[in-house]
Amino acid sequence: MSKVAFDFAGERYVVTGASSGMGRQVAVELAEAGAEVLAIGRNRERLAEVQNHAARSIFPAVCDVCHREELEASIASFVALHGKLSGCVHAAGIVEYTPLQSFDSVLAHQIMETNFWAGMELLRLVTKMKYGIRGTSSVLFSSVSSKAPVAGEMAYVAAKEAMNAALRAVSKEICRKGHRVNSILPGWVETPMTDAAKSDGTNMNLMTARTLLGFGKPEDVSGMVLFLLSSRARWITGTSIPVDGGYLA
């Protein structure tokens, strides 16, 4: 059991990628800490399972984050029923190999759209007066790959590093209304996404050797997310924080 507790009573957050992995963990922990959570994902059945953890606090919405009209409609409906948002977490993402010599431009654009542009659109909506309170806090999921790229992951690495760069610029815009935004750089965390990567040719011996504290679990990352959303991090914005078991050491 964690020795650190957060109180998000009376606050409301959007979490994308909430149907599995780290997004799911963040949504559940926010709800357990008292927040109302708009849990966005593409799998209705898995979202229903997430809602079972806190039926009165987690409100699922089946939505493709790349469809901007769908995303805004989901947020608008939630805000109309529950009140303005306190922030967001963009955990939705896809990772696929896009090696230079067999470059798939359609797949590459999909990776960039899901990992980067959807996060920017979510942040734009949450910081609008129409949907968010003054002084929101948001966390975007980047990756250690943005700092230590893996061969063949050109599009994924580009999307994650674009996020780190963009939030530094965006933080200078939104601070005028008290908004904060940061990204986290998870290392190798045991999730359905990384399970799939194991069978795609990822060098697991290298990953094991570089991850000093061993592979992580979603709950090893979610604590940092909740901290950055909380008032204890009110003096932190525009930065990218590794949560990687020592991978970048």
C-alpha cells in the first residue's frame, strides 16, 4: 500500500487511453482519490471494467482521440453534467516500427496523430474557459525513447520528442491563466502495449540491462502523474520527467 495519499475531491479530469495500461491505472487512482474522471478509450468492454472500480466517479466515453469532433463532444457532455475540468492526462498512444527503408507514411502519420496531435488538441480543449477552470494541470505521456531512441521507431520517437518540445512552448502561453502542463517519460512498463512489443523484435536483453531497477508496473508511474496534477506540484510546468527505473541513468 502506498504511503502517499492525494485528495482530488471536487476535481474533474479527462484521461485518454483509460481502457488499459498506465492510462487505466491513472483513471482508477484519480477516482479513488476523490476525482470525477472522464475515461476515454476505444474499447467499450474494457472501459466498463475500469468503471467497475469506482462506478460513481468514473464516466466512460468510447471515443477515438484522433477524431476531434468526437473528443470535444465527449468533453462537452461531461462538463455539462459535472462541471469544468481541473486538467487532463493524455495516455493514449500507439507504438509501431517505421524503419526508414520500409517507411509507411500512413502508419507514421497515424502514430504522430495519436501520440502528439491528439494530446495537443486535448490540451487546447481543457484550457478553454468553456471547458476548464482557471489553473488546470495536465500531464502528457512521452517516453524514454524520446531521449534514447530505438532503431526502427522513427515516427514514434519523433512524436514523443515533439510532445516534449511543444509543451515547453505551450507552457509559456497558458501560464497567463494559471495553467500548467508537463510530460512524463516512462521506461519499460509491463502493459499490453509492451507485451506486444516483445514479439515485434524488441531487444529485451538490452532493455533488461539498461533498466537498473527492473521493469515497472503501471502503479510505478501513476504516482508521478497524480503528483504533477496536484497542488504540491504548483511550481512545476513546462518540464519532462523520466519515470524509468534508471533507464536513462
